[in-house]
Amino acid sequence: MAAGKSRNAFAGLAALVSGLGFLYLSAPHVNPWDLSCLDAGDAWGTFRLQCLGAVEDVPTWVVAALSVVCVLAPLLVHRDLRATLALTLRRRRALLGTAASVTILLFTLVPTDRSIEILLGMALGSAGVGLVAAGIVALCPRLGTAVAGVAGTVARRVADAPRWAFIAIVFGFFFIACGLGNALLFGRIPHVVDEMDQLFHARMFLEGRVTVPPPVPLEAFDLTHMISGQAWYSQYPPGHTLLLSLGLWLGVPWIINALFGSLTVVLLYWLGRELYHENVGRIAAVLGAMSPFLLLMSSSFMNHTTASFFFLLFCLFFARMARLGGILNALVAGGALGYAVTIRQMDAVVAAVPMAVYAVVRLRSRGPSWAGWCGIALAAFGVPVAGLLAFNDATNGSPWVSGFEVLNGANALPGFGHSGWWGIPHTPARGLEWTLQNLAGLHQYLFGWPIPSLLFAIVGFSWLRPRVWDWLLGTSVVALSLAYATYWYHDWTLGPRFMYSATGPLLLLTARSLDALGDRLRSPRLASVRPELLSTCVLILMLSSAYAAIVTVPALARYYSRHYFDGNASIVRAVEARHLHNALVFVPAFHFPSFFPLNDPLLNGDVVYARDHWDAGNREVMARYSGRRYYRIHSFEDYEVLPYVSPQAPGDGLYALAQGRPLTIEALTSQMGLLEDCVSRNRKTGEFGSGWKNHDYLEVFPRQAESEVGFAIAAGVAEVRTASLVLTRAPSYGIVSVVLNETMLREVDLYSPVLDTVDLTLPQLHFEPGVNFLILRVVGKNPASESFGIGLDYLRILPAGDSSPGGF
């Protein structure tokens, strides 16, 4: 007996220690495409492991073998899990259901080039949570039982709380979290061009206009996804834009998504209660309130939040109509789905297809009364859809043509063979890849757990007897996946956004599955292993939730708070703090999207923001806005707003260096001078952390190892200067020689296994009268480097002996 206890204690300690190690390795790194310490190194050949500051390349077969061991490890050390599995496999029906569910789950975990790091990290995290839970139960069964008891008490308190108190708490928690998210992560401004365009179009609606005349010159004020033919307006349907206009009227446009996101959480409760019972509704609402995906999207200005709300509102009243009939239920169901169509047509129509099929099938059994309710719902559905058709006719010239088609052409609509603006025809293989990436994103973002987020929603079908709505919700998710597999464009914005409308059904299925799992664990067939098994399951859920709150959510918050995408709240706040009046402000092209939605649609506001096109382009804008004060944003660390003066550009690629005055040149392609025989691009650095100025840097890949990249500086008189460069180091960069007028000043190896920066100070530089060239020349590469690239953040030229950060 003593020997057996010793073996159990040793196995429990080993499981606990190894589980903690796996959890550390699975912890989020920086980029939400890669929430683990693993990073794809050489495609599928090697993986880069970042651990305790060290970086090592690990063969893929080692990582794969480790992942397999990780998945099987909990079964190897936990007697109760093995016993439960054996009991399940003895029943043929249960065996078939389990095999089908596990097969579907494994399909959702098939890796792609973009998602393999996520899924391998998830394998480590799953094993970590399972081993820690099993280790705790093995080492101290009483602790596991006590934890399970505390969790049970909390669950009972939640279940027994008065209904309206519960609703108020989940609504208030989610609304406050969204408000903080919008303020702290996004700075109360839109960050994605979709948000910017719709918020700008909402200003048109607020003024009673559907479109406005195109601005002149167009290039100074236009933005991506704006249509600028006979009129100026956004490509998006009007449903979400109208709601944003209400937020603008109230003076708080951010409140729209926070409000509808919070109402979505409440809808999950009512829908779970309607479709199943009270407990499922409460579990679904709690899961929704804790979902990082819902929180991020509801903290933004994106239209996915309102589309999901109206789809779930349709589901609730459609279910009530199916159960009770009633004119009100039919009207709300049809109207809600119709309004969802005015926000995101594809999401609303595709997600509702299973319910439409169900309604048609029920016509035979329910007779005239059901047909009447469906007719009323269809009529209500047609009202907002008619509004959408009228909007299309007024803006696009035809009720049946969307703004998306006007701007991009029919080749950009969903469908295999279409290529949109990529120029690459979409194929079923690419569609399958998109689908697998979206499913991996749902596994990661829905709950932020180290275990797959869709685990319970999928595998739950093997331990419960599916009802009609289980199948309807499940097929709704499948329909969305199949529909977006036909779409040529794919991205992750605040998560796998194209699958956002599937989050409601998935949350309900997860809640239903967790509720059924609790009943299953109380089955007499599991009486012999019930205490330990129940403790382990409760610990896994608690550890996963703690992991999401302590590890995943802070990692996502760090990423999205770093001037995500095109939005920079810091520069907007710095300009607004100047309290300018009757002003025309020229904004660097890179930051103009942040100011675009602040403009009045007719561009006659007290302050007008225009894209900085340097002297030739700006003169035309100033001529049209004569009588105003002109300013230019010096887009650097403090985003200084200066009176407009001619740009420092006396010649092509030449910058004037005034005697005794500092000069700072940011690494923006539009502001660089000579780019000889190179391929250059701007890289945004929000996901990389602090250390970069202005949140971007210039990346150059010479076509030949000896190619040069440089910029010319014009100096009026000979002068001794100090130069300060911040260069970027990366796995694909080379050895660079810094040259002034063909005099080599310094050589630096820009290879690094991780992305970071290096400061380079060059004192006592002699600038001759006339034109001087400061050149970055690739002279070779580190043997470990993948290429000969150069990364430049910025250059600062100071008078000799001056180390101040002047010139910003």
C-alpha cells in the first residue's frame, strides 16, 4: 500500500512539474497569430523556440512528437480518465458518437502554414492543463475535492441568483469591460479602415445625407474602400453605419458596439433558456462575458458585433415563434434577420439557412397557422431589406448592386475563380486553407484557453442526445465556414472576424455541452471514479479560465494597444490638445487614416485634415482653403503641430540641412531619398512592442548583396555633425556598412534571431558644401541570417556635441 502511494505521489509530482513546463512553453509570445513560444522557422522544417531569453531552432519532428506525447500524457498518468474512456468504448453507440465527434474535432485542428504554431502551442497547453490537474488530484485528492466543492458552490450561487440581478451583473461587467477596452486599447478611435469609412459615412447620415460630392483634390482626402465616382460614400451597407450615426448624435460613437455586445451576452442567456433551460442560458451568458473575441470586437467600431446581435435576436424570436406562434414573435424574428442583412448580408443569410430549411419542413406538420407566422416574418424581413435596396439604388444606381461590387467589380464577389484585387484566382484548396485558419482562430480567440475552445461544443455531441436546435446551431456554424471558403479574401482582424457570427451558436453549444457533462459525471456508471474525475474536470476548466485571464488576455491587450493597424490615438490626441480653429492640417500619409473620420463630410468643419502630399500637392489644397491657418504635423515622438512651411526637399531625395539646426528623418518610404536597386516597404511595429519610433520602420531587401540604399542631405556650408541611427535587427538581415560620401564610418551585423533595434551613434561627421550622401550598404551576411535585408527606423542629424532630442 505504501509503495502504491509512493508511486502515485511520484507520478503526480512528475505530472505537475511537466504540466507547468508545458504551460510555460504554450504561453503567448507577442503576435496573436502565434500565441506561444513556438515560431515557424523554416516553414515545416524547423521551429524557433524562445524560452527564458534563449532562442533555439528545433526540428519539426521533435515538436510533432512532443505534441503527440502531450496530448496522450493526461491519459497515461490519470487512472480515472483511462477508466472513463474504457467505459465509453464498451458501448457501441457511444463509441460511434465519440469517433465522429473526435474526427470533426481533429479536422478543425489540421494545421496550415499560418496556424501550425498556434495548434502546436495548444497541444502543449492542453497537456499542461491536463497534467497539472491530474498531478494535483494525485498528490492531494482532498485539495482537488475541495476546489471542486468551491467551484460547485460558486456555480450554485450563480444558478440561484435572481434572474434580473444575474442579467444586470453580466451586462454591466461586459459593458464596463468594453468601455475600458475601447479607451485603453483603441483610444476611442477606429483603427481599421472598415471602421474609419463607416464612421465617416455615419457623419453623412447625421447630416441627413446619403452621399456627398467628391472632394477636390481627391487624393488629399480619400481613403481605401471609399467610392468616389459621381458621389463620395463608403462601400458598406447602411445598417451598422446608421447605428454609428446614433452614437455620433449622442457624442459617444464607441457606445454602440459596447451596448450591442452587452445585449448579445444577455441574448445568450434568453436564447439558452428558450432553447434548453435556465442553467444553459446562464452558462452561455457567463462564457460570452468572458470571451476575449467578443470583448475585443465589442470594444471596436467593427460591424460584426451588431450583425451578430441581430442574428441572435432572430434566433430567439424564431424559436419563440416555433414554440408559441404569435404576431410579435414573427415580426421581431423577421425584422431582426432583415436588419442583420443590412449590416452583413452574407453572414445573415448563410447563418439563417438552417432555420429557413427547418421552417419549410415544418410547414407540412404545422399547417396554415405556421404558414401564417412565416408569412408575417417574411413581410417583416422585407421591410429593412427594402431599405437596403433603396439605399443601393440611391448610391450605386441599382437596387441589386452593392457598393462593394461598384468599387471592386463582380470579380471581387465570393466564388471560386474570382481573384478580387489579389489577381490570384480563388480555388477550393485556398478555401480549405482559409477555413482551417479560421477554425484555428476560433480555438484560440473564443475563450483564450490553452485547450481548444471548440472542444466541448464539438465533442459534446458524443455525450448528449442532440435536439433539433443543437443541429440547427451546429449547421449554422458549418454553413458560415463553407460560405467563407468561397471568398477570395481572408484576414484576422481582432480575431477570425469572418466567423464572428458563429460565436453565438458556439457559445450556446458549449454551454449545453458543459451542462450535459455535469449530468454525465453524476451518472451511477461512474460512481467508482466520480470524485477524482469530477475534481480533474473542474480543475481543467478553472485552470483554463485562469490561464485566459492571466496570460492570454494580457497578451492580446498588449498587442492591440500598440496602435493596432492604421489607428494611432496618440497623434490624434496630441493634435486635438492644440485646440486649433479655422485650420487646415496636413497629416503624414501614414497617419492620415486616423484623422479621416474626424473630417466633416463636406470638408467645411472648423478643422480640416488633409493628406500631406508635399509642396506641389499641398499648394492646390491650400488654394481651395484660402483664409485658413495652415499647419503640418511633425509625425515623430511628440507629434508636434507646426505652422506650415515648405518641405525640406530642395531636390529629388535631398533634404536641406540648415546650419546649426537638428534634422530628423523618419523611415517612411514617402520621405526617403534614394532607393537604388531595392525593394522597400514600411513595416508596422505595433505587434513588436516598444523600441520603435512612430510605430513603423523601413525594410529594404536589395536584389543584390552589394546594392545600396541611401538618402541625400543637402548642406549649405561645411559643418561637423553627429548622426544617430536606429536600425532594426532581424533573422533575415545582413551586415551593413554605413558610408558618408564614400567614407566608411561603421559596420554593423543586423542579424538577430528575434526582432529588435540597435542604436548607432556616429560622432564627428564632416558634411561638405553641396550634396552629401549617407548610405547603408550591404556588405555580407551572418551565416545564420536568411537574407541580406536592412531595417531602418529613423535618422537624426544633430549639431556636433548636441545630444538633445531636438527637431521633433
